[in-house]
Amino acid sequence: MDSKPKVMVILPVYREPVDVIRRAADSIAAQTYDNLNVLMVLDDPLNGEAVDFLTAYCEGRANFSLKVNEKNMGLARSLNAAMRDVAAEGRLICRMDADDVAHAERVERQVSYLLENGLDLVGCYMNVVAEDGTFLYRADGLPTGVDAVRRALRYNNCVMHPTWLGRCDVLSGGYRPVPQSEDYDFLLRLELEGHRIGNCPETLLDYTVSSGSISRSNLLRQYLYQKALTKAYASDRVLDLDEAAREVERAWTPSRERRFARAYARMNAFLGARAASERLVCIPQLIGSLVTSPDYICKASRLARVSAIAKGDAR
């Protein structure tokens, strides 16, 4: 592969406000890497305001183009279709979400890291921010090396989906319909196929946590699917989707979901507290919610395993 391969950035849009979409698009337009094209994909054809804005935005930029889906397809199916569309036009695909902000050197640094380390897919560290742009915490406790990533994936996703940049021929396999865990399933399948995955050890993206993502009602189901994925991965096999669905539904209950969601929200509040005094206030409620949710304790222990692998990788 040449030293400056063509990068195709795929930026899906749904119903985000125009000012949020503009912020994301501007961050890609300002990249220091100049051999890239951008495909903006609108997954809500009835969103007239977004159609008008995106049409005008792309018409004013030679390397931007717009695709409006005929109907709402959902993120995974929309990305699959977009990756098929651009596979012949570039050597690398870069993921970008409409409410995130890429740092100016994101693409340049990730391309360099991927080429220098002979990778098929690379992620990076990221800042986690609130919807108003307030910094919450930095997601940098991630393994970077190929072997460390492979081991860490046995416990949790450690290559953050909004930061992916990878080879077109590798990503063209596409996502499967694994509820709330399509990206994790994708990574595990790539690992089982022998592909090389790593993380660039630089913070290159601001990832927005929406209020809806903290309070959504499917958090436990997502975790249960993740457990099923890692169980299959540990046995060197791809997850059987029907089998996983049956396991998840047997384990899921509304009360377990509520307790898990409460612990998740309080952990985010703890991590997002900027002052030590604010964290101290969060601790009693956090401990109380953890005691009532063994599922979340197991989730936290998996995250701790990933963090330990990352620390060992950094030494």
C-alpha cells in the first residue's frame, strides 16, 4: 500500500440538529490529511432540513458527496450499504459519527499508525464529552498492540466504533444484526479471521455521550449479548445469533435492567465529576447501585481486566 492511500470517510446522519452535523462535517473538512473523500449518508429521507443543509454543504466541497437513503435502514445496514458503495473508490474507510468531532490530525495520525504497524483496522483514544461540549473524561485506558487488543477483546470492546479506520477489503464484510453490539461482533469476527487490529495511542476524537444513551432501556441486553459474544470468541467460533437471542431473553428481566441502568448512570456521573468533592458526593449512590446490580459488577470487572491488559501493554 502506498504511503498516502485514499481514505473514504463515511459520516452517517439521522436526526441530529444541523449545527451538530455542521460541527462534525467541519472537523473532517479541516483534516490535515488531504487524500480523502467524504460520503455523508442521511438515513432519514423525510428530514427536509437535513437534506437542504447537506445538499448545500456537499455542493460547496469537491471531495464531499451525499447519499440519501430511500427509507430508514438503521446505522448498521446504512453503513453496510455505504461501505459497498465506496469500496472501489478508496483503500481505507474511516468511521465518523454526526455528533462527534475529529481532531485535525485524526486521519493523518491513524493512517500513519496503521501503515507503520501493518494493521488492518485501527482505533484511537478519545475524549468523552457531554452534549453541550463539556469534557467528562478521557477514554485512554485501551490496549494498543495487536496481541493486547486480541486478549482484551475476550472481556470487552476495546476499539471504539466511532474511531475506526481500516482497509476497505477488510471492512466490506459488513455488520450483522447483533442488538446493540454490531461493532463488537464485527471486531471479534475480524480477529477470528486473523486480521490485525490495534489502537493509535493518541486522543484524536471528541465522542459525545447523549442523555438518551445514558438512560436508554437496553443496556442490560447489550451487556448480555456482549457476554454471549465473548463466550463464543473464547471457543474460537462466531456467535450463533439465534442461540444468543434465546440466552439473552432467558436471562433478561425488567428489574435487572433497571438496576443495571441505574448503576451505569451513576458510574457515568462519577466518571464525569470534574472535582474531587463532586466525586465524593457520587460515591455513596454509586456503591449502593453496584450492590444491587451483580450484572454491572461483572461488567466493571471485565473493564478492569481490559485496563490491566492496557497497562501491561504500555510498559
